Amino acid sequence: MPLSLRAANAFVQEHHRHHRPVQGGKFSLAVTLSGGDAVPSRIVGVVIAGRPVARHLDDGWTLEVTRLCTDGTPNACSKLYGAACRAARALGYTRLITYTLPAEGGASLRAAGWRPVGQRGGGNWNRARRPRQDTPEVLRVPKLLWEAP
């Protein structure tokens, strides 16, 4: 279901292991778990897609899943990756990408049909002439780039 960026970021703030909320995005989606007739549905995961962080990939046709976060509900991640892919295609984008840390296996991505493209970067955005908030150590490792089907 569609979700405002503010609501998606609030979920990320509460549940994500190592990332903070994002600054912007093109769309946000949520997956919910129905509690039955008397109990309202509750959000169990969110995905936020936006312009690629890497400038050379920002060609107008590519979107990046910048955050995906769940409360641990089974199959929520793969459902969100699939929904993000369908939404991006419906909006006219031809490529959807995301990155994972080496410690993350990627089972949800594979279940949604995504494929690994290769290893990319790592490091830190902070530079002497362009100071940025320091990147946490856990995020300074090379990441695996994935592409949607």
C-alpha cells in the first residue's frame, strides 16, 4: 500500500538496524498484516525508493531502493522488493537497484527475482574539503549491487 515518506521514515527510525531515515524519495510502500475484522491492520515493513545515491547512475531511468525495513515478519522483504519493482515500472523507470552489506545474504532479493550485478565501493562520504557526517564503520565495507528483473 502507498505510504507517505514521513510515515515510512518513522518506521525506519524505529526498526532499521543500521540506517537512519532518508532525506527524500520518489515513492514509499508498506506491507501490512491484517489482524482480522476487529483488529486493524498494522504495518510490518516499508520500502523507500528514490534517485540513485551514486551520481553516475542518476540517468532519469534508474531508481534505487534506498531503505527497506521490516519488523521481522516472514516474506515481508521479498513482497516489498516485488512491489517496488512493479511500482517503478508503472512509473516508467527501466532500472531498479539496491545494495546489500556482505553479511546480508540476499535471500529476499533472490526470492523477488533480483540478481546480483557485482561488488561496489564502500568507504566514507566525508572528505577534508567536503566534510560530511561520518559514516558508521559497519557501512564502510564494499557492498553488493543488485538489479531488479
